Amino acid sequence: MLNKDKLKRLLSPANIAFVGGTAMAEAAKRCIDSGFEGEVWLINPRHSTLAGVPCFDSVSALPQVPDATFIGISSKPTVEIVKQLNACGAPGAICYASGFSEAGEDGEQLQAQLQEAAGDMALIGPNCYGLLDYLHGATMWPAAHGGTQVDKGVAIITQSGNFAYNLSMADRSLPASYIISVGNQACVQVADLIDALLDEPRVTAIGLHLEGIKDVPGFAEAANRALEKGIPIVALKSGTSAIGAQMAMSHTSSLAGSNELYDALFDRVGIIRVSGPVSFVETLKVVAQGSLPSGANLAALACSGGDAGLIADYSEVAGLQLPQPNEQQFSTLTQLLPSFATIANPLDFTTGIWGDEAALYQCVDNMLSPATHYGFLVLDFPSEQSGEQGDCDLMADVFSRVLKDRNIPGAVASAFPELLPAKARVALHAAGVPALQGMEDGITAVGRVVSYVKKRDSLLSRVNKRQPKLCEARAINTPVDTLNEVQSKQLLASYGLSIPKHQVITPGSGKESIDALSFPVAVKAVSSDLPHKTEAGAVKLKVQSQAELIEATSDIIRNVGAKHPDLSIKEILVEEMSSPPVAELIVGIKRENDFGLALVIGAGGILVELVKDSTSLLLPTSREDVQDALSSLKIYKLLQGFRGKPAGDIEAAVDAIMAIADYATENSATLCELDVNPLMVLEKGAVAVDALICQSSH
């Protein structure tokens, strides 16, 4: 089991050993040049010095046990070095070599040997690029890299070495405290790193570039802790398009693919999800300073009407509000600015006061009213040859000072990414102001962070602030039984789900009487081997009399026999017809090996495949989460009463969904799949008219 204290020593080493040849000697020199103040050693038994770096012939020959070791040799010798490090009490190491679990069966065996050799060491990798520690200058990296030491910043964890390398080289001035490439995660997983980094006060946010998560419940626990501490997590998840949902017995599987379940996971713990590398970096910039907006009110300034118009457009899409200047602001700005300025929010203040420090300060100060939650300035720097950069420097400095004086967070963004030069970005970040490259990306990033703050406040305001641990995520490898509709409904009814008044009859027995029920009724075949009854002609609706019931039963037997000759129908379910619903929902449970159980809620009935209006929650869940999920659906407008039509009983719908969720949570060890479609939401009440449960027989 991983030792957290050892991982912390690896992330904050007092000394570092490198193992390897010339490439590792160069890596050791880069570490020293990066500003690392501790001892740096090279282990190489063939040389006394290499590239000017003194060599030791073994781990045991080092002056003391290294806090961190970067192992840059081939796979099999790597295992032996790790064994030696563990034997001498070394806390952690980074394994650069490939040829482990990613290389097939032989590699998997070698990785198992590596894990055994490591014991409780904090081992990052194998098959990874390493670690760039910009807080301490500890760069354990096999090649050149960018970035500089920082006092504080975002920690980035990625499963791609190339992404890590390119991120370090990107001309974006992202204040990064760490860039960590995790590779195969043989010992240290992403969740372990999140948990350890949360104890470093100079880490202001965490960025994740993920291909997959090995331990989803552990990841959720670490992310929950980040939420509680107010450390935002920004995630770029790749690889979802290739992992589609496979149709099983129910519609639920088609609605909840891997991508939807990652959305559900991230939403559950307040993680900000982005779509690409640029949005990843720009969103991280907004949270890098540790100063977040407290609301959605944006006060925006530009010296161009065109830029102001674009700010307004992008803000609307991003969910940001642009409160208009009050009477006092309008009066002051009208007197201060030229007549051709547009006094509004966004403010087109033109270049009429360009270079006038006092006027610029007054302009910005008046725009940032007490109602402002975030300040936003669009500023494009001309080329150095223009001689006009000084005016832009002054504008950026004035804006930064007003933000500080008013204690309001804010950002400067260029309309064109390349028109915010590195010198200006460094100065802005030193002043605690994000320097965003690209107006649209910048405003979108601010909108994401505002949504994060709102989501976090919502989650932490609940009675049970911490989400319960996720249901177990293990696969079920035992035989699976499919329950018929009657069995499925009765199980769910025992948890509080409302089902129609019903009776089970035997076809052809002459006892098709249903004296206890009222017409009209629905008539259905009962069989666990017939999950899709409608397609088989095994359902008759609105049956109005005893004679029609006998005829409907005969038709069902004949239809099923024609399509499924080997299937014998021995029971018929007769149910009182529900009154016309306000809306129909599908509520289902999907089992995913990594995620455990997911609750899927969507537009039901014939709309399931037509509109695919659905959302997912991981289990266990809460009534508040179910209510939020339901209100996120397009069909929710029908439930509220659309265009003068009656509203549905939303409370009853939530009750029904929670009954299904409670059943699934309590039976998580055996439940494979569940489908209630449709759940009829009435003006008063909600009733399940069809259900299917698949569960392990052991």
C-alpha cells in the first residue's frame, strides 16, 4: 500500500539521484540549472564522472538515502534498482522506461515484479516522462523542458508524456507548480497525487489530462477533498468517443456511455471539464492566482466597439451577467470620456484617454461597482516596433491596481492570442491578474469558473456536504438472471415505487376474469425471455371489456408464437390503464466496471431513442441531485406545465426515482441492469408501467 508521507517527500525532495548514462547526466545538470538547491547525484557504475557530473557505482554507495530518484535505464534493470532503493528505505522514484503493462503479457509480468520491488514506495510510472517541480526547482525529466520556478501555481497531472512536454514548452505563461507525467500508474495513481498535492499550500488549483481513471471511488474521494478545500480541479478527458455504450437488454445502456458517466462523475465532485488543450490552459490561468469570482456579474472594458460587442456575445453564452452602469457611473463616465465613447457594460472607452494615468484609473474604478464580481479588460498589444506598447503597459498596470484596491478579481485578455506578449503576461501574473490569450477562450474560461463556484457553494450548503462513497465498481462474472415484468415491479414497489393496480391471469384457462380491476386495461405477456414486448406484439392497450380481454390474450399468444416459436407464454399481466400522463420518463440503472452503478434519467416512452434527452448520476445519490438532474432535461418544461397545459407531480416523480435509486444502492453487489420505461408522471402521482431487472444469481 502506498505511503502518503513518502509521496510527499518525492514531491518535495531535499536531494535527488539520477540513474543512467549521458542522457541522465544532462538531466541532472538541467535540474541543478533549474535552481534546485539540494544535492544531485548520478548513479552509473561505468564512469567516475559523466558530462561533468560525479558518478556513484550503486544505490548503496550514495552519501545518503535519496528523497527522489529518476531512473532512466531500460525496463528489466529498472526493477533491480527499485528493489535496491526500497531496501535502503528510499521514499520514492520515477521510472522512465517503457516495456511494462503497455507492452503485452510479458510487460504485465514485469510490471508486477516492479510493484513487488517497490513495496510501499511512492513510484511514479513506469512509461512516463517524469516530474517538473517548479516550486523547488526539482526537475526529474529526460529531455529539455520549459517553465520557470514559481512561488505558487497550478499542479498538472497527465497520462501523456508528450502532452506534459508540450505543455511545458507552450508560450502561454501558465504559472505551474508541478507538471507530472504518470504513465502506467503501477503504484502512484492520479487520486494519490491529488490527495498529496492538496497538502501543499502553494498549489492553487489542479489540472488533469486523463485517458481513464483506474480507481473511480478513490478519485472521487480525493476530488471531494479538493472541493472542500476550495482547490479547483480542471479536467481534459480524452478517448471517450471510441468507448460507446453497448446495447444490452434495456434502453438505459444506449443512453449512458462512458463519456456521460465521466460527466456525471465530474459534476458530482465539482470538477470543471474542458474540451481541449487551449481551454485547459486558459481555464487554469483563471484559477491559478487563487482568487475566484463570487458571482456572475462581469464589468468589462475595451477600447473598441467591435471588441465590446464580442464581449457581450461571449458573455451571454458563458452565462455571465453584464449589469449596466447606474446613474452615478453613467454621469461620471460621460464627463470623463469622449462623446463617441459608448457608456454601457461592456464599456467602449475608446483611446481618448489613452496614456492619461489618472483618467484611466478613474474610468476603470467607476466601471468596477460594488456589484461587480469580476473585472475583464480586453487589451491587444501592438508590435514593439510601433512604440505604443508603453501605453498598453500603463493600461494593464492601472487595471491591476484598481482590482487590488477594490479587492475584486479580474483578468486581462487579448482578442488575438499572440497579441499579449510574454513580458506583459509575466507582469500581470506577478500582480495576481490572469493574462488570458484569446477573448472568446478567456470569457468562456471565466464562465466555467463562475459555474464551479456556484456548484461548489451548492454542494457544500447541503446537510451532508460530502458525497457518499460510490457503489463498488467491480465486474460481475457470475450468471445473470433477467426478472420478468411482474417480478421486477414487485421488487421496486417494496422500495416505494408506485405501480398500476394489476392481476396475473393464465391464458386459455377460461379464468380470464378480472373482477378486481376496472376497464380499460393493458394486457401484456409475462416472460423473462421477452424483454422487448412491443416489438413482439405482446402488448395490448386500452382493452375495454371482458370480451376484448379474451381476444387480446389470444392475439398476444398468437403474435409471440409467430415471432418466437420456442417461447411459451404461461402468464398474462393485466393492469388498469393509467390516466394520460403529463410526461413520460425513463429511469434506469447501468453498471460500469469502473464507475459502479449509474442512475440514468431521461425522456421516456417513444422519445428514448428519438431525442436522447437524458442525464446520469452515480450512486448513491441524493434527492437534491435527482431534482437537479430532472430539471436539466428538456422534457422538464412539460413537467412544469407547457403552454398552459397542466403541470406534472414533480415531487412524486422524484419520489419514484429515489425508490429506484435506493433499490439499486442496496443491491449494488448483484444488480447488473434496471430499466423503468415509461415512468408516467401524472398531474397527481407517478406510476411505473413497465420495468426490467437483470441481476446476478449469486
